[in-house]
Amino acid sequence: MFDAPIRRRIDPWLERAGRWLAQAGIRADHLTLGGLAVGLLAVPVLAAGAYMPALLLILFNRLADGLDGAVARRSGASDFGGYLDIVSDFIFYAAVPFGFALADPGSAVAAAFLIFSFVGTGSAFLAYAIFAAKHGISTDLRGRKSIYYLGGLTEGTETIALFVFICLFPGYFVPAAYLFGVLCWLTTVTRIWAAYETFGRRG
């Protein structure tokens, strides 16, 4: 929901940093994989109940995710780089609630519901992108991307906000997970409806 206005504010900073990193010889794929590795380190850190260090790892992952695209636009974007970026994002998003489930097995059902909800938003998002490419539909509302980015109530900005909140207030993980999961399913439904409006009459 807030990705488009946030992108307009942060993209100039990311582009400048991306230009500097590209000139320094840093490759976009290295940022993607490095960011994923750091993000996955949050799982054992969360499991140990060290929520503030985990938050720093999560924020580093999100920064790397923002920078890899900026570097790719300077040094040359590739389809594999875009693919790697998307796969890394979805693995990371599932990893964080998994870490909370390890920290407190009593919250495992809430964590499972949140991951279940991420599958709904992710599959609706990716399936739409496949058919948007088939029909030559594109948008740069959320910045220049490798695939079509379909919006919704729960996009990247809202997910980051959730992760920050549950790291700062881990005692509220269960209600936050259920609430955000419900919002994810509302996003999934609106994405399916958008797909019907866009593709349903095209055959």
C-alpha cells in the first residue's frame, strides 16, 4: 500500500549509492546473496531470543535488497539477477516468522498462519506477473523492476514495518501475526480480483 510513495522518496538515495557501489566493482548478485545470507542469520538469532541483533540483520537484508536493483541498473540488469532477487525475498520473508516460532514454540501456530498468508500474497503476486508479461503489461510505479509488481494492502513496506514491530515488541508477535495474516489474505483476494479484471475477459 505504501511502497509507491516510499519508493519515490528513497529511490534517489538508492540510485546514488548504487552508482557508487557499481563503480567500486560490487555486483548486484553478490548484494542479493550477501543480503540473503545475513537475513537468514536472523533465524538462529531470533531463536536465541536476541531480538534487537536480529532486527539489525533484518534491516541489513532490506537495505541490500534495495541496493541490488540500483547496482543492477548501473552495471546491467539480467533476468537471472531479477529471478534471484525475487526468490531471495520470499525465502527471507518466510524465515523471520520461522525464527519467532523457534524462539517460542507456543507461537508456532501464529507463525505458520503468517507464512501460510505469505504464500497467498506471493503466489497471487507471481502468477499475476507471469500473465502481465504474457500480455505486455508493465508499470514503474514501484520503481523499475524485473517483473510486474502488483500492489495491495500488504507490500514490502508494510512487511518491514511488521518485522520491526515484532522485534521491538516480541510479546505481541502472536496478535500481530494473526492481524497481518488477515491483511495478507485481503491482499490476496484483491490481487485475484485484479487478475480477473485484467485477464478474465481476455481469454
